[in-house]
Amino acid sequence: MGKKESGEGEETTLPLFESKRARYRGFYRAFASTIFVFVCLILAYRLINIPKAGERGRWAWIGMLMAEFWFGLYWIITQSVRWSVTYRQPLKNRLSQRFEDKLPGFDVFVCTADPKMEPPSLVINTVLSVLSSNFPSEKLSVYLSDDGGSELTFYALWEASRFSKNWIPFCKKFKVEPRAPEAYFALHSDVHDTKCGQEWFDIKKLYEEMKNRIDSIVESCKIPEKTRNQHKGFSEWNLKVAKNDHHSIVQIITDGRDTNAVDKDGCRLPTVVYMSREKRPQQPHNFKAGAMNALLRVSSKISNAPFILNLDCDMYANNADAIREALCFFLDEKTGHETAYVQHPQVYNNVTKNDIYGNECIATNAIELAGLGGYGAALYCGTGCFHRRACLCGKKYSKGNIEKWNIEGQKSTMDNSIQKLEESTKPLIDCSYEKGSQWGKEMGLIYGCPVEDIVTGLAVQCRGWKSVYYNPERPNFLGVAPNTLEIALVQHKRWSEGMFQIFFSKYCPFIYGHGKIHFGAQMGYCIYLLWAPVSFPTLYYATVPPLCLLHGIPLFPKVSSLWFLAFAYVFVATNAYSIAEYVMCGGKLKAWWNLQRIWLIRRITSYFFAFFDTIKRQLGLSETHFTLTDKVVTDDVLKRYEQEVMEFGSSSIMYTIMATTALLSLVSLVWGTKRVVMDFELKGLDQFISQVILCAILVLINIPVYEALFFRSDKGHIPSSVMYKSVFMLTLACLMPI
């Protein structure tokens, strides 16, 4: 008996998750050290061989020195996360054994803003995927924040809540995966793929009927009177409601505490709440951060669960046990009380075979973010993140302070009617509520930055909390990636602008995080915060060496020189490692090549313009703007995306810069190489071979750009106006003295 009791005691103290350091760390550190040595040699070569005053190419050479110094410094910053890569693995069986009868409540926040750009049928699939989670329904509440204040979105949520009475028991009976209906039926398009029998046909029919009703009403933009009479919530739209001018709306569609709110099997349903905070012209609403803070206040009155999951409206739960896995990190007896949030990577279900727009971020997800997680400083990425409510509300970590929660998981509101509860929460989301308060400063998500998630995560960590990064083999959440180049570039412009703003603000990791988070984590944050300024050395390398090749000005050592080995080693070794890292993380070689193209394009367009927009904002010449990513594209655009044909099709100034640099590389490769061979013969090749190789690589990277400029006739080609502007800019560049 004594041994048995001892064994039971050990079982209750076993950790709820495992942590493993990445293998071959010693080998990588040795390899990285060699790169560092050769980078120093490159800088030494530049300093020793600076052309004298008055010599041709002096300023181009100095520019190369500055560009290579910045590249070297940025490379050092990226090493901070590769030295601490840590992988986590939850042990949910142990969680069930120890906590099944006392699981805490969970609130799920889903945010949407525009029924045209984010179709309601897309939104409700995300909602349904979490409503049917493998978690006690009476302890689960799902809140939908609709910043568009649209009755179409409210109608779709009401339809989804009715459908959930059939969908939830179907999912739990047959252990369906994934539990977003659209994704499930796309994956299991035939009943023979399942073991559901007739019930599969029945539930599919119910879903298609619901989806058709929603899509037809959204298309008509009008709710039938018969439908409006079926729920009191539609009366909220009897008053004037415009997207940016409407009153506060809170509607509890399903009250999970009501014993009458049951599914078709008689089991309790989760709570479902629709919320649209008040919006008025000229009143700042702080974008998604404001919506999240409004959700925090409303949910604290209705369910007040100690843990929260926040999702974008296009990111459905791909694993029914996602909540249980997250709880393994929060409830671990040894370190769980230190954990503020658990972040999952952003993974997409519509990425093409070779990831034409570089959306998948395989190495970033598997290496860089895991490295930051190794410091206990995982980035908060705005979606797919589980939070401790107290941390989001501004609580500081204090050692030994272990949080306790109501075992029932939710605040009892049975003494209040639903109508009274709705009315009491509406003032919490009025425009005037936050005035003079700490909301957006010390409480909730932080305001004033387009990437409110990153800066909020940093602030939480600086209050003493740790954060966990969890990247499961099967993604727990799947979203929708941009499927046009313009949308992808606009998204990255917003991200890089917001992150560069953080670097200039009081939240700069080296200032705000000094003495509060690990120095490696401070450097790790700067990998992303410095995306914008890294555009300059990239743009310089993409333009000046080709121009100098045209003018016959050498910028690299001769092949016969020992200095050439330093440049060759850094180039070959870093790219070989990049390929190996990408392939080992599960990527394909062609996808890696596509990623190199998209990184070049991002740096010379999105990040370049983000730099200047940030400077303008710092000087008070502009204000922060938030650009919503469109989730709807035409059929021909979607077809080209699936065929991996890059989509241009507009006269964006970003395309002008991209086309100009592409044309410059082509002209330099052809005309510059010809001139070098004719004027200098073999000696010229020895001296200019590095610039010729660089131009050749740039030409290969830009092949889709040339196709869109000269050969394509579909709507996704680059417009003639862009080509004319690019040729004009190219002519000016070629005539400039070097």
C-alpha cells in the first residue's frame, strides 16, 4: 500500500507539459561563429580598400560598407532566437486525470469588422468550430465582436446558434475533425470517407440550407420581416445604425446557464453573445484593440472566465482539444502560475503547393518563434492565443501568488434576466466609458499602434509574466492567407509600420524591457521591429551593384584575391543553411525560392514605405491607420492563385519600384556584362564576376515580374502605366553619375 500511495503522490506532481531544447545547438553555434568571423573580414576589406577622394565609385563603396554593416548587425540579431529554440508538448491525459471535475471556464473572443470583406458565412464557421470544442459546454462562452454593427452578421450568428444544436452533438458523437462545417465537408466530401451514415447526409443538408439562407440574405442586404420577428435582437436595428455611427449593442443569443438551452440530445449549450460597441464619427475607436477591450469588459459581467482564447474571424479551430492543450500550460503546478498566454503560430489552409506569396513562414514558426518562446517571451500575434484574463487586465506577476477560480467557471447571473444583463453591459462599451481610465494604457490591449498585439505581449512580459509558444504538429488553428500580391504587401506594410513604431516608442524592448526580460528576448523582438529599416540595405544591394556594373565600377574583390573567399563563404554558407533549415522544417525547395522572391519584394516595397510612414507619424505629420485585409476575391483571381501565377493587376506605386529594380537587373546583366567582356576581356570578368552573379540571381528572382510586364494578357498582369513609369525611372537611374 505504501508504494501505491507514493506512486499516486508522484502522479499528482508530474508536469502537464514537456519542454525540449533543439538538437545540434553546439554544432550550430560553431557554424554561426564562422559566419561572424567572415562578416568581420568583409567589413575589414571595405574599410581597408575605400577609394580615395575623387576616385570613381567612392560613395558607392561607402554605401556598400554601410549596407553590409547593417546586414551583419541584423544577422547577429537573428541569431538570438536560434540559440534558445525550445519546443513544448502538452500532456492532456494528465490534465484529464487531475482536473476533469474542476476545469475552469473559457471565454472565446472572435472579432470581425465588415460583412463585405469578411463574409458572415466565413465568420460563423470560426464560431461553430469553437462552440463544438471538446470541452464542457456549460463552461464555454463565445463572444462575437462586430465592429461593423451589421444586422447581417447578427443574423448569421443567430442562425449558427440554432444550427449548433445539431452540429455540436454530431461532432462529439463521431469525433469530427475539423469542426468548422465548411472545412469538414470540404475534407470529407463523401459519406464513405466517414463512419456517420445517414446522419452525415442530414447534417450536411442542414448546413447547406443554413449557408444558403445566410448568403442570400447577405446578398440582398435585407432581413425578411418574418425572420426579424423570431428574435428580439433584431429590434436593435430599428434605430439608425451605420458602420461608424451606431449605439452599443449586446445580445445574449444563447444563455448557457439556462437549463432550457440544450442541444438535440438534451445537453447544455455554450453561451453565445453578439456585441457591437458604440461608434460615433470623430470618436477614436482604437481598431481591434478597442474591440478586444470592450469584449473584456462585457464578458467580465456575463461569464468572467479566468481564461480567454482570441481568434480572428477567418481562423477556425482545427483541433477539438485545443482548449485542453492550452490548459496544460496554465494549470501545471510548477510553472503554470507564471504563464500569461499561450501563442500558436498563424497557419493557413489555402496556401498553394509552393507557397507563392511566402505566407506559410515555415522556418519562422518552427525556429524563430520557438526561440523567443525559449526565453519565456513568445510573441503575442493577435490570433490563436490563449490568455489569462488577469494578465490582459493589467495584473502584475508576484511570486507565489497562485490564482484561484470558480470551479463552475462562470459568474452566476441567474438572478438577473437576460434583458437586464444586456442593458447593464451596454454602458461598458460606450464611447465615453474609457475616457480618463487606464484602458489602453495599463489595462487591456495597448492603444496607438497598428500591431497592438505585439506591444501588449511585450508589456505583459515586462510585468513579470512568462509566455509560451506552442507549435503542434497538427495546427490547432487554420486561417485564410492573402491570395493576391497587393493584399499580402499591404498586410506586411501595416505590420512592419506598427512594429517600427514600437521601436521608436517608450515600449522599445531595449528600454522598456531592460532588466525585465532576457537580453536575448529583447534582440529577438527586434528581428521584427526592424523590418522597415532593413529595406534600405536591401534596396541598395538591388540597385547600386547593377548600376556600377553598367558603368564599369567594381565593388567586390577579384576572384583571384583571398578577400573573395570571405564574400563567397558568407553567401554560400548562409544560403545553404537557409535551405537546409527550411527543408528540415518541412518546406520544399521551390517554396524556399519563392520565399526569397517575396522577401526581396517585401523589403523594397512594403517595408520601404512603412519606414517613411513611421517617420511621418513620429513627426506628427500623419495618424495611425488600420487597413482591413479583404477575404473575398473573384473566381479568376482565385484560379490564378491556385495555379501559382502571381497577381498584380493594379497601378500601385509598390509595383513601380518593383518593376524598376527588376528592369535594372535585366539591363545590367545584358548590357553590363557585354560591356565588361568587350572592354576588359578576361581581366574584367575576374573583377566583375560577383556583380554579374548578383544581377543574374536578381533576374532569376524577378522572372514572374518580367512575365507580368511583357508576356501576360490576363487581368493579373502589370498595367502599361506601371511599365512606362518604371522605364522612365530606370532611364534616370542609368544617367545618374556614380
